[in-house]
Amino acid sequence: MSKTRAVKDRIVGKTKQIAGEIVGDQALHEEGKDQENKGEQPSEETGDLKPFGNLDRLT
């Protein structure tokens, strides 16, 4: 899964969860949880991404 796809899955999943809570649709809420979790799973393709690199070592 690409990094872009993972971010999309997390955003869409969270949106589905919120929409499910608002309209009272538990199935939509659960579907959103599953999709958000799918986007959070580590991927062999992305590896260990560190958006800020090694900033902790610079200080």
C-alpha cells in the first residue's frame, strides 16, 4: 500500500466513523474503524517513514 493510499484510508475511515455516529448507523461506524485501521497498518513498501528525519539527534 502506498503512503498516499494509507493516508486516504485513514481520512476516509475517520469520516465514516463520524458520519456513522451522527446518523446512528453502527455498521457505517464499524466500516470506518476497519478502513482507518487498514490505513494505519505498516507496509513493506513504505518502511519506517520518519517525516522529520533524525531531528532528535540534532539537538
